[in-house]
Amino acid sequence: MDHEKIRQAARMIIEAVGEDPSREGMKGTPERIAHLYEEVFCGLKEDPDRVLDTVFTEDYDEIVLVKDIPFFSMCEHHLLPFTGKAHVAYLPSGKIVGISKLARAVDHFARRPQVQERLTNQIADLITKVLEPRGVAVVLEASHTCMTMRGVKKPGSSVTTSAMRGVIRENVATRNEVLGLIYGRSN
Ligand SMILES: [Zn+2]
């Protein structure tokens, strides 16, 4: 990533809005923004094939669900954060992955300019590709700063997206079981 270019761009934005980038409180801001962007966009330079790199052979064939994975991403339309929780479930078919790797898959795709819909699909598609499970469900609930602090200004609103694959998409009972586990309902 071009640290110096981000620094210059941040300085130019500060000047362009009519602020003084040399005043005490702001003179470190371009440098801080460069570090910040390097961190929040670090998913761009990671290899997705190495995200789910610890796969085990196991004949467990019931639902695996990781709930309430916190995530932070940046909306690609405004470069403002959207943050929330991800729920990731799959129905294994002979292969399982370390639980923490599912959270890592969320982070990998979140840490780049994104839209929530694509983020949801990318997580589901990576799990499908690597684990070849019978089914996958990814549900994201997020609050978008570009909606809560600007434009229509709807604080408290949240956006839910879901990506279902395989039997979780095709079979209503299986899908309801997964959604029941995510939302804490008994079936
Ligand atoms: Zn936005």
C-alpha cells in the first residue's frame, strides 16, 4: 500500500475543507489516517486461499454455527465504517475448519472497501469452495455510518443480509433450523 500517497491525500482533504493541517491537533492526522487505512484495508493484500488454511477431516455432519462475530468494514461508496455482527454456519461434508478461521474469513473480506451484500456472498463462497460442505449460511447485521450520520440520518437502523448455499438454501426445514439457532428460537 502507498503510505505516502494516503498521507498526501489526507492532507489535501484537510486543506480542501478549509482546515489548517499544520495546527497542533491536526499535524499528525495525515500520518494517522495512513496507518488507519493500511489497517482497515489490509484484506486487499491477503491471499484468500490462506484464510481457511487449517482443514480437518471429520465425520461430524450436523450444523456448525459461530454466532455474533463482531466485524468492522468500510462502505465503498463513502469510505465510512459499517459495523455489526456476523453469523456463520455450515453443514460439513467430511471437512471441518478451525472455528477461529471462520471469524478470520469474515475479517479478511471486511477489511477492504465493501458493500454488505458482496461481503456476505464472499464469506459464503469461500467456505463453499474450501470445505465443499452440504450447506452454508452467512447472516450479517450491520449499522452503516453513511446512513446514521449523514444523508437520511437514521440512527439505530440496521441492515441484515444473508447468503445461503446448498441444502440450507434448498431445504426449508434445514434453513429454519439454522435461523432458529442464530436467533435463539427453539424449533
Ligand atoms: Zn455508504
